[in-house]
Amino acid sequence: MQRAPGIAHQIAIAARLAGRGLRRRLSGSASLPADDRAFRATLEPWLAALPANLATGHAFHWLPATEPPWHDTGSTSSQASP
């Protein structure tokens, strides 16, 4: 049975991600995130090339991370419990 990660685990992940972002910005290699149009233009050809029986459809949804309400994705940690 899996157990939800504790706050220390979550803070460690956030710190690691913040460190990576800071290194990218300081090295000058940080690029701006793709806007909605660029994101879709990149993914549409890939989605169109999928085998017909692999996916019956797709949709793009805009869920800003800075505005509530936030939505639970239902994903869980893949880390096994100790």
C-alpha cells in the first residue's frame, strides 16, 4: 500500500526544481515557456501521426496554475512506501 509523501519530501522536490530553474536562469540557458499557440503547434503534428486506434481524440485545456480553483489530477506518487 502506498503512503502519501510527507511535507519534507514535497519541500525537497520543490527545492530541487527551484535549484534547476535558478541554474538555468544564471547560465542564460533559460527559455521562456511556450505560449498556447506554440505549444499546440508543436503537439498537433505529433498527435496527428499517432496510429488511429491509439487515441480516439484529444483536447487542450487551459488551467492557469496561479488562479484557484485548483484541480486534482488524480495522479499519485510512483514512489513505493518504505
